[in-house]
Amino acid sequence: MVNERKEIHMKIKVLLVMPGKEVQIAKIPANIKFIKSFIGAELFKIRLNDTTMIYTNKNAKIDEFNRVLGGNILLGTFLIVSIKNNHRTSMRKKDIRKYSNMFKLRKHQKKVERLKEEYLEEYYSMQRKMKQKNAIRNKELIFKLAA
């Protein structure tokens, strides 16, 4: 309980990465409630290494293309946060430089544009398949109810 209270009031230095903007340093409360209110309630965590985590929104809008990571497009705003002993901590200058450089806007714009077409094609293809499956399921259900 004491650690929980400490985390609520403690501010940490993180990197804020927004679509179409350069990486920014931000000071935010270390608690997960703040991160969820800022990024979105449905957090998706991506481990970059043992001491660094990305917090992004699972339900980011399909048109909020941000950066590319490992051949995948990250959607919406995300935070890069240091982790030590399972607690969120301020990023070190070395890590700030490393990840600011890694996620520079100009390094990602062309990659995002190239992958955006494939991503949207795959996304809409999956949507069509889901609609077809649902239509078949609905027909089956109607026939069962009618029988």
C-alpha cells in the first residue's frame, strides 16, 4: 500500500510519441491509472528490452499510423517508459537519446507509408471475412430458431 501511494505522487521522465510529431520528453505520474487515462483504458505493453516498455492503446484508431517496430505499425500515441524491479521509473539520458533517435519521425515516415497500404488491405480483408462469418452464423441461427 505504501509503494502504491508513493507511485501515485512520483513523477517520472518518459518519452511521448505521437503520430506525425517528433518524440518528446514528458514528466508524468508513475501510476498506471494516469497512463490508462492518457493512452487509453485498453493498454498493450511491448517490451523493448529488460528495462524498457512501450505502453500503447489496443484500440487506437485505424487511421492513427505512428511508427514502425519490427515490421509492424504502431497505431496512436504511445509512451516509452523505463522499468526497474517491476516499477515504472524515469528514463536515463542514455536511453532517452537511444529511443529518441530510434523513433525519429523522419526515419519512420517512409516506412509507415509503405506498410500502411498492406496494413489497411489486411485489416479490411479481415473485416470482410468477419462479416461473412457472422452472416453465415446468423443464417444458421435463424434456421435453428425457425425449426
